[in-house]
Amino acid sequence: MEQGNGAVSARASTASPALYGPAPGAPGELLAQLRADRRAARWVPAFEAEWAAALEESRRTFSSTTLYEVVHAGQARLASAPSVDAFVSSGRDEAGFMDMAELRGRRRR
């Protein structure tokens, strides 16, 4: 509770910290970047499916969190692509690593 000028106001003590989401045009910009990438055949359908599922969840829960996560995951995918390409072209063994989609799914449960 806060007091000031004789008035008392209650504030929720369980308020979550502000979640800063992507800019309003970010999903469209991301989709354009995904379409321009050489991996578009895989990435665009994956993004569209993830986005559709996130839209359904946001309608059900009235939360934008999943939408933000989809945009952030897509941005991370694009940002990490050069490093992944360098790793794959180096001939190193990638056996034993986990799929990021599987890890994200575990976090949501």
C-alpha cells in the first residue's frame, strides 16, 4: 500500500515485470526475412504453423506472450544461421544435440 496526501492506494504485490514485445511490424518483417533465406522451404511453413498456434493460444488466454516467443525464436533462428552454417561446413559431429523446438515445448509445459 502506498500513502500520499492522505490517500491510500493498493497495488498488487504479485504484479509481473513488464514484458517488452517486438515492434508491431516485427512478425511481417521476420516473415519477409525468412522468405528471403535459402532455408525458406523449411522455415516459412514452420513459422506460419507456430504463429497460427500462438494466435490460437493468445485468443484462448488473452496473453501475447506466446506470440512474442514465436517472433523471438524466429529472430534467433535467423541470427544464428551463419554460425550454424559455419559449424555444419566444418564437418563437426552434431549428434547428441537436442532440437530447439523440443526444448521450447518442454519450457511451456
